[in-house]
Amino acid sequence: MGATDLYAQSSTDLGDLMRRGDVYLQPETREAYTGPVFARFEEGMISESGVLENGKKEGRYEYFYLSGRIRMVETYNGGILEGPTETYFKNEQLADKGNYREGEWDGPYEAYWVRGWLAERGNWTLGERCGDWISFGQTIMYPACPNE
């Protein structure tokens, strides 16, 4: 039995919960669910796993490819993206990495081509590009970041 199967035994399938907007509820009580959760692809492999607190995503949340390899890691606070995030290609190479604050891109950001070469690098401030960006071989200047 694989690690993801053991995890699934000690957590709740998202498909067994009710959803109202972005809040997951226990179907019997209609109260917000708190605890570890997972979802599966039709083929049975785990597609995502994480924790819900008061029915909303909380902390580290992982998404997987059908192969079982990690596709994306996000961090949540009260159901809102908050903190580091990373996305990976199917070949396990890093696709992009950055940070969220209050549900918006914020801080340093990098994106890569599938073979690992840098595609973009720059900074975000609450969802707006700022400062100098390297984007597909060109330098693009945006308004200065507030901290510059």
C-alpha cells in the first residue's frame, strides 16, 4: 500500500462532502468540515490533498498528475492563497514559483521552460507587476515596486 493510499485512509474524500461556494460541509450536519482531505482521479489515483479548517483550505495543499507526480503546491490561509506556491511540469521540472498575499501574486516570481531555462523573472505587488522583468529574453520595465 502506497503512502497516498495510507493518507486516503485517514482523511475524507472531498467527493463525500457538500460544497457551498468555497466552503466544504459535512453532509449529515451541514457544519463546516475540519480535517485532512483528498480527491481522486476517475482512475483512482490521488489528484489533490490537504487540510480544511472550518470548511476552507488551510496550510499546504498539493495537486498531483495522474502519474502521482506533484503538479502544484499552494499555501492557504482561511481559503485564500497566502504564501509560497510552486508548479511543476510532468517531467518534474519547476514550471514557476512565487508567493501570494491576500489571494494575489506578491513578491519575487520566476517561470521556466519545460527544460529548465528561465522564461520570466520579476516582482509582483498584490497582483500587479512591478520593477524590471525579464520576460522571454526581453527586459520590460513596470512601475517601481513599493519597496524599491
